[in-house]
Amino acid sequence: MDPLDLLKELENARAHLQILQMDREKKRAEITAPVAMELADLDTEFQPVIDTVTEQCARLEEAVKTAVIKAGESVKGEWLHAIHMKGRESWNGKALTGYAAAHPEILAFRTVGDPTVSIRVGK
């Protein structure tokens, strides 16, 4: 099938999905309207504590990462596992391609992956 036809079909399916989700949210709002104030009060009660603990978790996560990197080894707790990974090695592809013009033997060490497609919203 033609890629443009398939893309138009995807656009229609996504539009249909968006309409369904908006309809669901409208019905959800109608159902919860009688208890909306109670839910707002519940959020007001819990949100400051949730925010504080979320910030604490973020600080502790950074501290764990720093400590694991410093120790140079993974650490396993009861529920979490902080896995130490060596730094990723990368090469300057543009520079190596230029170098390969004069030294084509280096191309034997190059691999090229399959092409990919990214679908984005907007024009």
C-alpha cells in the first residue's frame, strides 16, 4: 500500500481515538461530579506530603547513583537493584567517514543498521 495512504489511515485512526478519549473523559467528569469536592479535598490533603516524598526519592536516587559510580559496582537491595554500567564508547562518525576516504580498510569495521521511521504530529 502507498505510504501516503497508510499515513492518512493512521491520521484517521488517531483522530477517532482522540474523540473516544474525549468522550470517555466527559462521561468520567459527569460521573465524578457529585464527589468532585471530596476528591479535591483529598488531593489538597495528600499532595504536599506526596511532593515532599517525591523530592526525597529524587535526592536519594541521585545519591545512590553517585555512590554506585564511586564504588564501581552494582548494589542489590530487597526491591531495587542499582546496576553499575561502564561508560559507553562512541566514535566520531563524521570524522571516521572522512578518514575512511583515505583508509578504506577501516570500512570493514563499520555496520549500518536498518532504516527507521519517526512519526511526528504537526506540519
